[in-house]
Amino acid sequence: MSSAWVEIDLNAIAHNFEEIKRAVGHDKKIMPVIKADAYGHGLVPVARVLEEKGADFLAVSYVEEGIALRKAGIKIPIAILLGIIPEEIKALFTYQLTPIIYRLEIAKKLSQEAQKRRTQISVFVKVDTGMGRLGVFYKEAISFLKEVNHLPGLKIEGISSHLALAETDRRFTQKQFMRFKAILRAASQVGLTLKFNHIANSAGALMYETGLSVIRPGLTLYGVYPVRSLRQKINLRPAMCFKTRIIYVKWLPPHVGVSYGHTYVTTKKTRIAVIPIGYDQGLFRQLSNKGEVLVQGKRVPIIGTICMHLTMLDVTKLDKVDIGEEVVILGKQGNEEITADEIAFKAGTISYDVLCRFGRSNPRVYL
Ligand SMILES: Cc1ncc(COP(=O)(O)O)c(C=O)c1O
């Protein structure tokens, strides 16, 4: 058994997919975002569950992720969110991947390759409606779409955009939706049929009534809420737990420093438990003297500085603690729960970072 592991509940992901469908309406098409190893939950196992549940498309960042999915036997369409470089064009055809494009130079190269192979390739055109990141600026979208539409061998499936402030600013988000829909109207006026258009992430899909038919959720699939108020609307189940075991227990007298820098000094007789993980396993160093974990279903504090592979807990309040006992860093034990949001808040980051980091730094066990 490893010193630490993440447990992934694939049934929770299936449940969350169903819940999202129920909340947005069964007529909506879903493109789950499974980049970054499905936010740390494992690219292929998560893709298999979502394919089985009826996802319409999958979205990843990189061509390599798309290739890994195809090699694992995933059949449904796969979008490459980040766009592509010329060296990746052949692989798109070999593995039947759908790139998102926003540079004419790439569109032309794709068209040339498609003609050479006497075939057609589907693409999405990425539009920047207010994220200020990838994509053709929304005012130039129609002329770009027209140019791409003239290139032989390319089939524009639809347009794609991304929301910058879905959780925090309704007015600006509505503006992004309006810009997106204006492009769709203008496209239809010039005779372009765009069937599969997506802009809404989890928050965009669950907090707004947009009338758009495709959504692109990530975080909620893994059971984490983008905002607290959505708890009223949808019942999500966290899919990841992060666990380890106690390797050492001892009593320390008062006035003794614990760990590097003695950032914690005992004030009374204190029983400490040592766990064999630290920042190498993704345990944010910012949780030193701040974080809590669960032992015997109770919250106990992390004391002293978190080391590379060692972290100390104050377990004085527990009656009896044994070496080998399970410790939960993220997830439930008994009636207590430590959420990705709680860890993110204490570490000064976001829940996405917590999931990706724990998932990538530890072996995964599937339930
Ligand atoms: C382009 C794009 N679409 C969709 C998502 C999914 O967003 P969320 O995880 O907030 O649902 C992301 C996440 O970062 C993204 O970058």
C-alpha cells in the first residue's frame, strides 16, 4: 500500500453527470471537460464513464490527451481546446480529433492536409467574447468564419467561447452570451449553419438561462460547486478523497518546537501524530499551522511547517491513536468532511488546483 492515495468514486461522476442533465434539461448536449487528467481523476476511466452515460463530445487541452483517449478505445468526438500547431495536424486525421481553431494559417494547413487525404475535418472556431485569452476577437468573428468556410475540406461544427466572470458578474456574463448569440445570428444570415456551439462552463450552464443547446462543464462533474448557492439547485457528490496513514505517534512536553523553523511550539503536553506526506504529495505548504485533517472522524490540526514528505498533527484530544490509522486530507470520515473549497480557501487557491494537484501527485484507487 502506498503512503498516500486518492480514491476516485466513478459512480459519483456518473451521478453528477445525471444531476447536471436534470438541472439544465435533458435536451441539452453535454461536452464534459476532462483536461488535466480529468481534473486529477484519471483521463481514461472518467472518459469511459462519461461515454457510457451518453456524453456527446469530450473536451481536452492537448492533442496528446486526445490520442490517449483514442488508444484507450474512446469513440465519441473529442475537441482539442487549446488549438494546435502544424506538427500536430497529421495526428488529428489519424485519431479523428476535432481541433478548435482561431488562426487562419492553421486553418489553411488543415485544409491542405484534408484535400491531400481526400477527406473532410470538423473544426470549432474559437471566439473571444470577453475572456481576453484564446480566440478571434468577437468583432472579427464573422469575417474569420467566412474565410474558414471557404477553405475546402473543413467543416465548421460550431463556435466556441469561454466565460471570464460567470461566478461573479452577471451583467458581464450576459454580455458575453449576447455577443456569442449575435455571432450565431450573423452567421446564419450569411448562410453558415453552425450546429454545435458552446460557451457555458459549469457556472454558466447552471446559473444562467441562455437558450443555448450545448454546455461544457468541468468542475461540477467532479462534485465541486463553483458557487455555494448552487447547492439549492443541484445535488453533487465529490468524486475524490485523499488519504494516508499515521506512521508515528509520540508525546511531547510543553515548550518544544515542532518541524522546520519551529513555527509551532507546544504550550502543554501534546500528543503528535506524523503522516508520511508533504508538499511532494501536493499537500499545500500554505496549510502549515492552518489546515485540518480527519482522524477517527474528528478534525485535528496540522501543526508546524509541512515538510517534503512529513506532516505533524496535534492528536492530543483523541483518546487513543495508533500507528496505521487512516487519515483523510480531502473527503469524508464519519460525519465530518473536508472539502476542496475549504482546502483551497486556506491555501489561497481554487478548488480546481486542489483536485488537479492531489490527483496528479498520488496513485489513484478506483472504487
Ligand atoms: C475552455 C474551458 N471550457 C470549460 C471549462 C470548464 O469549466 P468549469 O470547470 O468551471 O466547469 C474550462 C475550465 O477551465 C475551460 O478552460
